[in-house]
Amino acid sequence: MQARTGPVGTRAAGSDDMSYIQRVLQPGEQVRHVASIHWIGYWSGVVVAILAVIACWLSETMYLTGFWR
């Protein structure tokens, strides 16, 4: 099976530096899969950020009790 090429295994043109992954591979080992996080994984962070902005805006425009502040 061929190793999938991607940003992890690429080298800059004219560079003698190997990527970290290429340096730590033992003889005979190869990179078989390069993965990344799907964009849906960021949704929870986006929701929390939006709620934080709304809470900040509400705390300046309305009087909120202790727990909500």
C-alpha cells in the first residue's frame, strides 16, 4: 500500500531538513495515513464563543443577578 502524501510528509524545495515524522520512523516504517479534524468538530467551540459574546453583551446592557454575571 502506498503512503498517502500530504502536508506531514512534504519537504520544502531545496531543503535538506526532513519532517519530524520522517526522522522518527524506524527503517521499514512508512506513513500510511494522514488525518485531520473534521470542521464539525469545531462547532462546540463556536457555540461557546457565541454564548460568551451574548453573555458579555447582556451583562453590559441589563442588570443580571450574581449567577449570570
